Amino acid sequence: MTANYKRTLVIGASSGLARAIITQTLQTPDNHVVGVSRALNSIDHPRYQHVISDYDAELTIENVGSDIEDFKFDQVFCCVGTLHDDVVFPEKKIEDLSPTQLNHYFQVNVVIPSMWLKKLPVLLNKKTHTHAVFFSARVGSISDNRLGGWYSYRATKSALNSLIKSAQIELKRRLPKTALVLYHPGTVDTPLSKPFQNNVPNGKLFTPQFSAEQLLTMLPTLSENQAPHYIDWQGKTIPW
Ligand SMILES: NC(=O)c1ccc[n+]([C@@H]2O[C@H](COP(=O)([O-])OP(=O)(O)OC[C@H]3O[C@@H](n4cnc5c(N)ncnc54)[C@H](OP(=O)(O)O)[C@@H]3O)[C@@H](O)[C@H]2O)c1
């Protein structure tokens, strides 16, 4: 079940989770969905518009943002994030830390989402209750860190959490009907989790469709009064 949102923006629209969100939100009659991604995706629907952006610089995001700000979105999802790619792989020990890795993780996991956070005041509909969801991860919790490792990925998700916490305080004045949400989707079967799926207990590797549905079902219940919400796929609050 999804709420009756009319305008949805999905950033990082090629990600496994983003595609599940787009497909499910398009099931709401009259909902128009805009996806932003570095690449084309194969979603073909009369109420779906795809915008290509390499999000390389603030200017690029500024330009894409200006193209779509007339939509006045009710919900925004920022799915951008990397755990491993051709530049980075999560560190096992402190000797693996490198400026190249740290810079890349910060660029993708913090700088790009922050530049979209900055656009929320012009992108969101101020007249209705709105949600902006940033994909975080449980490993971004500082107090819940029992295993260590994955230094840069953890640090960048913690940094994203901190930014969203500060932003909510400011938005209580500027966008009083907006709730910011940091979502941990569980371990989901997407390219991001592929190298680590052998360690996942039976029944705990979710499909993108399941994790997206969990989020879309709970979203209307997340009020701006208690925001920001740092929650997992069950709707349980994660300690900061
Ligand atoms: N899958 C999991 O188990 C899991 C668990 C916890 C948290 N998460 C979080 O959930 C979010 C979505 O992940 P996913 O599992 O759907 O991963 P995915 O399929 O690998 O998608 C990764 C997303 O990040 C963007 N991205 C990756 N590298 C980038 C780069 N170098 N520059 C710019 N954008 C880049 C991609 O954007 P384009 O559309 O432009 O390609 C894509 O939207 C991430 O923030 C991730 O940290 C996932």
C-alpha cells in the first residue's frame, strides 16, 4: 500500500532500490515520478520522466534542480550511495585507509546527497505534508558499532546522518510540514551488497521490492514532529 502522493522525485534512479520505489509509486493513480540518474533506465511509463545527470558538481545538480523544481514534490528519495566500485572497497583494517578511498566515499555518500538536501526548499511542496528520504545504513550508527571495519563507508553514513539531523532543526522553521528520514533498507539483493551476500543469514537478504514496500507503507505514519527518523526496514528506530 502506498500513500496518495502526487509528485515523487527519485535521485539515483538506476539503483536497485530506486527502481523498486519508482515501480511501486507509479501504482498510485495520478502520481508523477521523476528519476535522476547518471544513466538511462528502462522504466517506460507515461507518468515517469527520466533526467540524466552525472551529479559531478554542484552546478550540475543546480541545473537539474531548476529544470524540475516546478513539480513541487511531495516525496523525495535519495538513493545515491556506494560501498564498493572500481575506486573503493570497504577497509578491513586501519592500514587500508587511504585519501583516495575516503575522498571517493565522501563524494558519493555525503557530498552528492548534501547538494540535493540543499535543493529541498525549492523542490518540495510547502503546502502539504512531505517526506524526504535519504538512504543511510545501520552501520552509520556510532553507538551500534560492534564489529568495526568498513571505516569510510561507516563514517560517510554517520556524516550523512549528522547532516540530516542538523537540517531538520533548520527545516522545522523553513519547511514545517517536512519530515526527513534516514532509511536502513536491510541487506538488499542489489549490486551494492553482491560481494557480501555469503555472510547474510537465511531469510535476511531482501528483495528491493520488499524493502521499498516496507518504506512506502510506513512513510505516511512518520510525522514531522518526531523527525528526523533514523529507521530500519521494520520501522524500528536505530540509535544515532
Ligand atoms: N543494498 C543494501 O544492502 C543496502 C544496505 C544498506 C544501505 N543501502 C543504501 O541504499 C542506497 C541504494 O543502494 P542500492 O542497494 O540500491 O545500490 P545500487 O543498486 O548499487 O545503487 C547505487 C546508487 O548510487 C549511485 N552511485 C553509485 N556510485 C556512484 C558514483 N560514483 N557517483 C554517483 N552516484 C553513484 C547510483 O546512481 P545512478 O542511478 O546514477 O547509477 C545508484 O543510485 C545506497 O545509499 C546504499 O548505501 C543499501
